[in-house]
Amino acid sequence: MTYNLACKDTGIDCPFVAQGKTMDEMMEVAVKHAKEKHGYTDEQLNDPKMQKEIKAAVKEE
Ligand SMILES: [Zn+2]
């Protein structure tokens, strides 16, 4: 199984898709990308509303 998180599914106009074999692995990639490319902070990413939006956008394949 692969976990995918497309940046565009979180409302950002960006073609990046984070992938990982586990949720944690994928989230690590997604968080790194969000910080480096979109300037998000840990505080913003750990916000419960943001966490909910992120989890809603995750696809399992
Ligand atoms: Zn992005």
C-alpha cells in the first residue's frame, strides 16, 4: 500500500505529490515540502484544523 498526498488537494496550486509506504513516512515528506516550498511552520502544520484537512486529502492506494 502507498500513501499519497497531493499538494493541490490541500488547496495549494502545486503539482507536488508526497508518497510513502506508511502514513508517517509520507507525512515526513509532505511536511518537509510544505516547509521548504510553501513556508509553513510547525505551528501551522500542527494546527488541528490543518491536520484534519491534510488527513482528508490523503489517499491510500
Ligand atoms: Zn507544494
